[in-house]
Amino acid sequence: GNSVTQMEGPVTLSEEAFLTINCTYTATGYPSLFWYVQYPGEGLQLLLKATKADDKGSNKGFEATYRKETTSFHLEKGSVQVSDSAVYFCALTNQAGTALIFGKGTTLSVSS
Amino acid sequence: GAVVSQHPSRVICKSGTSVKIECRSLDFQATTMFWYRQFPKQSLMLMATSNEGSKATYEQGVEKDKFLINHASLTLSTLTVTSAHPEDSSFYICSAASLVSNTEAFFGQGTRLTVV
């Protein structure tokens, strides 16, 4: 079945540093890809998504490009802020396209 | 974005008792709701998918008699953990989607269950 692997954390950065969180996937067919964020004490929120190859999802300065040739959907941000500290989950739709399969999450901690 | 309300946010129960967790979509009709379980420092594990008015589809390894799911209306799904044991202690998260209108899935804030 479909699965996703994301880099293990925690990732610790200083404010304004460049962020990359790697995510690769295995899938049958053409899944949609997502990044979700979970801020401390809150539920998951959709950060960005891409539904087909070469699509770029972007939101709040974060970007990720659906790369079919490398089966990747790496999350990037050029300049992180303390408020970006959270757990980030990469996800993709399951084979049936009816549910999401999540990676293990990567904790990001940004200090000023 | 749409709002999904999950209640309670925290519950502590004694071994052998049952606990019901509610998931409500507040401003849209959710044809499909998903229940996940999240272990500490682990990913969300899909437990089951429920479509309004029909029986839930459970993932492999999830006991349907232990985790009872009801999706009786387009705005409410419930997960009942029956005869809870300490190993059922976990973080349970629901999400709701309207596959008819192809909306994204929106997540509740989760329920921390502790069985003592």
C-alpha cells in the first residue's frame, strides 16, 4: 500500500535560517500529497498540498513540489520564525483515495 | 477553513469502563469521517473510515468490537472505546470530509484518553 517516510527530528534552527524537511513516498497510482502542521496544544491543520506531478503547494512562506521522478515532496521555507515551531506531518492519500496516510512527524524548534 | 469539533479533549477512565468520543463538523456536511490514533512520537494511524449511514470500514488490526464507530448523521460521528484497558491510552483524532464536494479533510483537536 501507499506509504510515506519523512526525516526524523527534532530539527532545531535559529530564527531566519533555511528549513528543509524531507519527505519521500511510495504509492500506486497518483496520490495527492500534503503537509500538515500541529502547533503545541492544537489539532492538525493543512499547511499545503499538491494534487499532481510538478505542482507546487505554498502557504505562509512554506513550499513543497510534487516530484514524481524522485517520489518526493520536501517542505522548505527560506526564513523560519519562532512561531513556526511545531510538528510537521507529510501525508498522502491512500490507494482508494479516501483517507490520508501520515508520516511520523518532524518536530521543528526555532529559537530567537 | 471548516471547523471540526472533537469532545472531550481529555478523559480519564477506569479499566473496564467505556468511553465515547464525539466528532462534529460544525459548518459543513461530512459524508466521511476518519478516526486516527496517535502514539507518542509516532505518526497518526488510521483506525477506520465511516460513511454517513453505513458501517465503518476498519483498518487491518483494529478491533471493531472494541472501537465502536457510529456515523448516524452528516455532522456527527462517535468513537466508543469499550472495556478500556491501559494500553488503549492514546491520543485519538477525528477528521471529516465531504467527498461529494471534494473538500479537504479537516481535523478535530484530538482527545487524550488515559485509562487507569
